[in-house]
Amino acid sequence: MSTVSLVEGDRTLPAGFAHPHASEEARAVAEAGMILRVQVGSGVHGTSITGQDDRDEMGICLEPARFVTGLARVPKGIDARDHEVDFEQYQRHTVWDQPGGLANRSGAGDLDVVVYSARKWCRLALAGNPTVLLALFVPDEEVVFRNEVGAELVANAHRFVSRLAADRFIGYLRSQKQAMTGEVGAHTNRPELVAVHGYDTKFAMHALRLGVQGVELLTTGRITLPVPEPDLSYLRSVRRGDVALDEVVAAVDEAERRLEQLRDGTDLALQPDRTWVDDWLHRSHLAYWDA
């Protein structure tokens, strides 16, 4: 097992809000049990455009015993009265604090953070979810907080990687491609980008990024962050709108075909190591409760 350094950084999360997963009680659970917190957005991929991007962070936390072995729940937001939800995550976007609230779209300088319960994060990661798997490969300089439990998780990243990720990467890529060309609801589109470039350049960049990272994961078992050259420069040129739509669509289609080929021909395990993950969750929660 490789050695992973500890990062004694900030666990503080933005205050609760009137959102189903943003109660003050959920925030307290996420802060107290936090084992890992990293940047996962364009900044860590290397694809951000100066002055245009928000900051996306993801965290993982352990839950108090009453939420795992008992029936405890958290309020549904800060004004939920008698409505409660199971604790699965604390989700907060600082742009909600501006006039317009939950309807606002994050932009430059905003923070979007989600801290999953370790159990939910593991379920998603074992299924090959591209977004949550990124947390295992973030370089140290983009790690906000990581304790011994989080370090053990990262050191065992290989146990989460399997062929299941292939279908997830393909699915995410197709979703981004459809949004890029406006095939899904208009609310998912960025009309200001379409007006200038003829297509949503951010969705296009993410579709190609998923192709690049999916191919790397399926061939090496890891994801390099930020995206290595020469792919990074091409992704940034797409993001800026310097590449014609026809070329972008062709590149995305080729990435999709490559992922489909690897899905059936890779040497990766058919399934992740669920036994190790189950043991890690069990040991980590027991130690947290004892402490």
C-alpha cells in the first residue's frame, strides 16, 4: 500500500440553508466526521478559464452511531419544521446566499461543496461513478483536509476500480454530448455560450474530458490530475470555443467508441473489492465511535 500524506486543513463548511441537504445538523455531522475534502472541479482538472469558474469541492465523512445503527435523521433544511431526511450528504452552494437563492447558477468565486457520508460515497464509487472516483486521485496540493482514515482510503484507490466504471463514463459522456448540442432540456444549456460559439463549449469540454480520463482509468487503473498534455491544451481550446462544432462532435464520438472498445477488452477486474470496502467502513466507523 502506498504512503499517503495527511493534510490538517480546514473542515469548516458554509452555514446551513433552506435546502433538503443543508440543515445545520447535517453540517455538524459532516464537519465532525470529515475524513477527506478535495477540489474536484475544473481547477483540479486544469481546464478552468481564469475568472470564469466556481470552485467545486467534495468531501467524505463518517456518521455518528445513531445514524448508522439507529433511526436518527436530520431536518430537511433549516426551516423544515417536522420534515426530516436520512443523512446522506451535506450540500451547499454559496451562490444561494445571493438574491434569487436556489435558482442561482454558480459562477466565478462561488463555492459548491458536497460532503457525502462514507457509506453513500462508497456505494457510488463502487458503481464506477466518475465524479466521486476523482476524490481518490486528487494531488496533494488540491487536498483541503485528509486524516488517517481518509489517507487509508486513498491508498487503496485500486480497490474501487473495475469494469463497472466503463459504462458509467460512457453514460456521463453521452449526457454531456446531448447537453452540448441541446438535445436535452434548455434549462441545462448555457445560452450565452451557444450564442457566441454555436454550442455549449463547457459541456463539450467535459464530454471530451470524460473520454480522456475514462480511457486512462480503463487502461492504467488511475486518473492523472490535472489532465496531462497534449489533451489538456485541446480541452482548453474547446472550452474557449476555438474548435468548430463538427470537429468537437467527431472527437467526442471517437472518445465514446474508444471507451466502448475498452469496456469489452480491458484487463481490469469485473468487480471492485467490495470485501475490503465493507471492512474499511466497519473498522472506520467503530474507531470513530470509540473516539
